[in-house]
Amino acid sequence: MADIKLRGLRKSYGAHEVIRGVDIDIADGEFCVFVGPSGCGKSTLLRMIAGLEDISGGTLEIDGERVNDVQPRERGVAMVFQSYAIFPHMSVRENMAFGLTISGASKAEKAEKVQRAAEILQMEHLLDRRPSQLSGGQRQRVAIGRAITRNPSVFLFDEPLSNLDAALRMDMRMQIGKLHKQLGATMIYVTHDQVEAMTLADKIVVLRDGLVMQSGSPMELYHNPANRFVAGFLGAPSMNFLEVEVLEADSENAKVARHSMDPIVVPVRGRKFAPGDTALLGLRPQYVTPSTPDEGVLHGQVSLVERLGSETVVDLAMEDGTSLIAAFSEDKQFERGERIDLAFDPARTHLFHPDE
Amino acid sequence: MRSSLTSANRAGWAFALPGIVLILAFIITPFFLGVGFSLTNQRLISPNATRFVGLENYREMLNIAVVDLQAKTDSAGKTVTDADGQAEFPRLRSITRNPDTPQYHGMQEWFRWVSGDTAHVVIASDVVFWKALLNTCIFVLMVAPIQAAIALGLALLINQKLRGITIFRTIYFMPVVVSIVVVSLLWRFIYSGQNGLLNNMLSFLSFAHFQPVDWLGNPHTALGAIITMSIWQAVGFHMVIWLSGLQTIPPTLYEAAAIEGSSKWQTFRYVTWPGLRHTAVLVLIVITMQAFAIFAQIDVMTKGGPLDSTQTLVFQAVQRGYGMQNIAGGSAISVILFLIVLVISMIQRWLTRER
């Protein structure tokens, strides 16, 4: 078991800096998810922790020890790759015992640890198969099994579910969640899928362009995004941003209005605005509700309807041309071209500066 | 009903035609002609009509036997010895010209070994053929494993991201693109007995203690010299094949092995080598076939000599067919070579099959 500390971690390829000073604390036994769009440096960061990439600056501590220049094998980490990286010429059993084989473990020890890992992953019946005879999900389980047999203090997952189809992805996601509870080990998980991030994480770290945008528990990030990027990245469909003009502002609230929207009072959540400023009003699609022409705040024409069963997503073209996404949980019928009126609770909105 | 292959693809066939014609003219037809000629007494130029002789050419070539010669004894029954104390044996012609043993008629000695008072003599109707066969086998047995191993070593060395690594790739590959005739001529200078580069270098390195050797003029060193030079010449080609094999191994496998704590040797043993399985089959078969076909080096450097110590099958086939105008004999050697290569390739494929 181990805690991990990243302090001012940097990585550059020549003059190009991809990780630009990252500080993260991961507690012992915590499930930490690095999330961000492609190219944000999340995989690079994970590979630096694994020891597959050199660290250009800053310090990396695992279990209180500086491991910047320690070989991967001596860091006590195990890694699961997106492409599984299981050895095609070995049976499942040999693959899972690989780490033990090369460290010269006895046959009995190998058999026992492989058996234990296979039980945890419910794959005892697959042990004598070859990787070519397995499905994608089974292959990924082999890779996870190989990680378990070494009994590492830290598990690293690099987009482990990205190569799986949707149904299997959910199944494996749950298995990984259970595995974390069962083993209690520190886990770091990289993904671009915010559903995986939200469901698995004790702590989410949102990255962008090699910098940490925000870190915290999933619900904290969802309800109190530190900036517009985090607000837009977490949540599906993503948050709407409406350009508004600030009419009045104090330390708690601001009164904002826009063309064809009556002034409303919204919380500023620590930000400072002055009358006359332009701001962005962040509004989650789920917090928008159908209303009547008199009470509705936003009005527009339905340009697209997506019915997902549990949810209906409506793309609304407003009078000034901007579009707004609304997600309704009730089973209400909307037609394309229909005029509708919407309302929302101002207390559940976020107000951002446009340049955030 | 006509299939689309014959009706809709006229243009395709038209494009393939030149290739098909060339392959027919220079590979398929000669192959069958060769098999046919080997069953006749065909000569390059001859006033006599060609006759079908069946397997006579093969019988003549493959005819081999071991005969025992008893040491000469004097009247008291004691073995006669020469000045060195070695037993004296009757001359071989006492058997090969003996009317009592017509089956050995016309055969010549290839080699002999003596045990006690008996000399076992291997005799063959066509000693040069057997020497060529043996030399070719030695050549293949030396070249195939050594060249494959060195090529793999070079491929592992240059399969790294280092500044200027392409310069090394180019240097190692260069001998492959130079004509083998030119390479052979150059190496004749290197191996030269008087002022050759090799003798000079060895002499310099041993502070002039090394006695110059005429590498190509000495029956004990000639074949070895040609083997060395042949390995050097084609090693770059196989290096490139290994390299392409190395680059098909997914990098994440190496990363997974590194995280699991694999040493350099373990990584090679568990990741690299199993990943090169198909490449290894290819490289071995290609080297074996190329090695069996050795000709140009011999033709340029030694012409089969000295004392037939560098005779090879293809060189013999050419020399017989055109030098001695014995097309039938040359064809028979070619057919035998074909069968040997076929069998060996099949054995190799079987040994390296997917299990």
C-alpha cells in the first residue's frame, strides 16, 4: 500500500513541454482518475509514474520515497494498458504468472497466486487458453490478472476500457470498481470518458494542456467546477454557456440579462463581476425544465430531438441564433420546429468570465 | 457460365501477360526442360542425336561404395610397413580394374580411413560431384546459423532510436547492393597470399609473427575464406528482414515487460524471440536456399579449386553444362539440388510449424 505525491512534475520533449508543473496528492488506497481531452498529457503523466517516461522536472514520491530515477520494476507498480499488452505466445496462466516467472518464484507460489487472481476475476476456466482464443474483455481481464499476481502497491490503468464495446465496458467498469474495494490498493486510472471518471473515482483530476484544472471528488467537481473548462468537460450532455450582460453585482450574487431573457439573479460563487461586464452563464441541460410562455425565461424552436428512453435531449434554437441543449427526464413529446418555453432554477447556474 | 475472373478482367490479364510470359520462358519451361534433359544424354553441341537414357545420369553421379583393402603381408604373414611404420596397402586399381568386381569398374577414391590392417576406401564414379555436394552442405551448415545469428545481432543493435543510426543501417546494408562479382573480386585482393589486406593486418596485429597464408590457394582455408566473405556480404539483407520483424512487435509488450521487472535477457527471451518466430522461419529458409545456390563467389574467386576444395553443386552444374558441354549431367545436378532444397525447406517448415 502506498500514497503518491507529485510535486511540480514536468515533462518536455525538446522545447515542447507537455506536462507543465503538476501537483497531485493521492492517498493510500484511493482511486484517482486522470481525465481530460486527448493530448492533455494524462497518459504521459501516468507513464511518468510508471517509469516508462523520464521525468524532466519536479519530484515523484511513492510511499514517501523519491522515485524519479528508480527503474519501473522497483517502483512497486503494475500497469494495465489500453491494448492489453498480453503476450500472444503464452497461455493465460503463463501471462498471469509472467512477473513471478521472471522474478524466479517457485511453481507452487505461481500456481497459488494465479489461482487467487483467477478467482477474483472469475476466469478460472480460461487459464489454459491462448490470448487469440479470448474476447477483448477476457484479454483485459488477463492483463488485470497479471497486475494482481504481483501484489503491487499501486495499480495504473491506461484507458483500459477504450477498446471494448459499450456493454462490455460497463461490465468491466463495475468489475474494476469491485476490484478496488476488494484489494484496497491505490489505483490511478486514465480515461477520456467522463462516465468512467464519475463512477469509479474517489478523486478526479481534470487535466488540460499539461496542467491540472481541478481535482476533487466527482460530485464536488460536478457541482462546483473551478472554471469553465471543468464545467464543460464533466456532465453529459455538456453544460450550456449563454453570453449575458452583468447589470448589478455584489460579493454573493449578480443580476444578469441577455437579449430576450429577463434579468435574473444568480450566485457568483466567489468570482468578481462589475456592472457592464460580459459573462457566461453556465446551465446544465438537466436543470432546464419545460414551462409556459408567461413563466418561461428562455424561448426557442426545437431543432433536434434525441430520445434516449430515460431521457429526451432537445436542441433548441433561440431567437438570437444561439443554441441550447436541454435534457428532460419526463417522457414528454417534442416535435421538430415546435416553439417551446423553458425555465431553470437560477441558484443552480454558474457564472464564468468569458476568458476562463 | 463464365466466371468474372475470365470475362471481366481482360485488362488485368493483359497487364499480367508480360510477367507470365517471362516466368514461363525463364523459370517454368527451363525447370521442365532440365528435368527432361537429365533423363537423356543431351550435349550442348553434338553431331549425334539425343538419346533417352532413363536414370543413367543419376546412377552414374550417385554411385558410391566403400571397399576394404587389406594391408600387404609378407610371406610370414606379417604386415608390410613403409619407412614411417605405416602399413602398406595394395593399390586401389586392384579392385577398380579387377574383372572379378565389375561393379566397381571406373570408380575413383574420394577419401579413406585406416583401422588396423584394413583401409576403408570410399569410392565413387563421380568424385567431383560428391565433393561438390559435401562442400555445399558444409557451406550451408556454416552460413545459415552464423549469418542468421549475426544478422539478428545487428538488427537488435540498430533497432534503437539513436542519432545517426541510419548511417549504421546503410553501412551494414551496403555490401548487399554491391554486385557479388565486384565483392568477390575485392575479397580476392583481401585474401591475396602476397600482399593481401588480411595477411597484412594479421601480421601487423601479431607483430609480424603471423606467417602469410594464401587463403584462396590453400585447400584447408579456401572454403572457409569463401564462407566468411559470403556471410559478410549478405548479412545486411537478413538484418533488414529481422529488423522488419522486430518492428512488428508492439512496443507496449516491452513496456509491460519492463514494468513486470524483466531484465534485458528475459525481455529478449520472453518478448522479442517469440515475436520473431515467423521472421525466423523466413530468414532460415531464405538463407538456406541462397546458400545452396552459391555460384558467383566460386566462379570469380577459385573456380572450384584448389584440389576441388571449393567445388559446389551449382558451380559443377554450370561447369558441366557449359564447360564440358554435358547439358544432361548439369541438368541432373540441378534436379538433385532442387530435391535437396525442397526437402530441407519442408523439414524446416515442419520443425517451425505453428503448434
